[in-house]
Amino acid sequence: MVIYLSYALTIAGIIQFIFLYIFVKKFYAPKFFSKIKIDQKIKIFFKKLLTSIYYSGVTQINILVGTIIASFEASAVSYLYYADRIYQINLAIAGIAIGTVILPQLTKYIQDNKTEEIILIQNKAIELSLFLSFPAALALLIASEEIISALFGYGSFNQSAVSNSASALFYFALGLPAFSLIKVFSSFFFARHNTKMPFQISLVSVLLNILISITFFNQIGFIIIPIATTISSWFNCIVLFFFLKKDNLFSFNKVFLNRFIRIIISAAIMTLLFNYLIIYFENNLAYDQNFKSVYLVGSVLLGLISYLLIAVIIKAFKFSDINLKY
């Protein structure tokens, strides 16, 4: 079974490459055997490449460090892995995707010195990141055990393993908004061709993560890993924001505070409903139930629909916000 999974992953990667190549060649046809001329622009590119690579993977580096430390406790690596898989889904949408999408347009606005557009797109990016990550974090905090149980709680993945993975997921969830905002804030620096500042901050963040993990691992075990990751990520997020404000690279507009309050209200109502559903279906979501995943998916969908409806009704979200080309 494991071998077939590895085959599937390789084939999927090849298909993805072909798919991307088909669309990329409409704009640029790569010449694999052409001579490369090393001009000043290429030198600048490679000078910034290493720091960008490191910074882009800082969350994964934190996880890798945590995994190495956790390997000293039996089964701890597995607990962290399963928890990591779940919160990474939201991170990919709320942080990485948004940061990637806004970067070209934000860079263009900065080059053209369009102050109003810069402020607008930066505020919208933060707003959308919080809109996606904040309710997801609340849902993971409420139903971390039910989520782990429904997705992985079968066969040799016993109730103890579910409980331990759920604890890791709970503490990862506390840092989910920070994980997402880090990706967005970093794009504000990258758009200005500043890769040095995010690199330095992320380096300190990783060192802080290592220090906390090693210091408290013997006392409280593997659970310090997600705690340290969350603390170091919030540190990274806050320091990035501090330097953005200090260097006058970002300012809140009048719309943001109003929207943020409405997002909190929408998330709070969704949380109450989702918590009620989890309690109501408590017996159906128990570890030994065969159809617990059906009840979990149903509860999540109802919570998601309620959140979107409330957000649209009280104008915490507009469908036009999805388009970040302001």
C-alpha cells in the first residue's frame, strides 16, 4: 500500500508539471539548452533567492525542528504529523495563496507609487486572511478531538493516539492566524524587494522555537512542540508588523476596523452553532462509531454555510473581495 502511495505521488507531480507547462508556455517558452547570460538582474535575483527560500519555508523548518526533538518520545512524531496535516490545509488557503496572489499587483502599485491602491490591497489581504483563518482556528479549538478521530481514528490509530494528536492540533490552532498573517506580511516586504528583514526575523523565530522546545521538552513532553511553534510564529508575526509600521510600509484604512469587528461577530455566531452541533452529535462522533466522519463533515458544512451567510448579511464579506486587483 505504501509503495502504491509513493507511485501515486510521483505520477501526480508529473501531471501537475505538465499541466503548468501547458499554461506557462502561452506566456513563456523555456529554452533548456540556451546560453544563460549573467547580467546584473540575474545577480540580484540569486542574491535574494536564498533568503527568500529560507523565509518561505520557516513554518516547515519549525515543524522539522519540532519533529527531530519529538523523535525522542515514542509515537510523538506521528501525533505531530497528523495534526500538522489538518491545519496546513487552511494555511495554504488563508496565507500562502493570498500572499502569492497579491504580490505581483502590489509590486506594480509600489513601482508606480500608487499610495491609495497600496493601502487598499494590503488591508484587503489582511482582512481576507483573517476572514479565512480566524473561524478555522476556532473550529479546530472546539472540535480538535472529533476532527482527528473522524479522519484518522481507525484500526491501529487508537483512542490514546487520537487524544494526543488532538492536543497537538489544539495548540497548532492557536497559532493559525499568525501562520497565515506571516505569509501576508512577508509579501509586503517582498513587493519592495526586501528579503533581508523577513529572513532575519524568521531566523530569530526558529531559534526561539528551538530554545522553548529543548528547555521544556523533558518536563511536558511532545506537546511543547506545537506550543513552541505557536509562540515563535506569533513572535514572528508581531515583529514583522512592528517593522512594517516603523518603516511606514503599512497603515490601516477606515474600512478595516469595521470589517474586522464584523468578522469577529460572524465567527462568534458560527462558533456557537458549531459547538452546539458537536455537543448534539457527541454520541455519533464517538471514537467507536463507524459513520462519525459523515456527522463531522455535515457539522463542518453547516458551520461553514452559517458563517458565510452571516458574513454576507452583516457585510463582513463581499464576493467582490475575492478579486484583489484593486
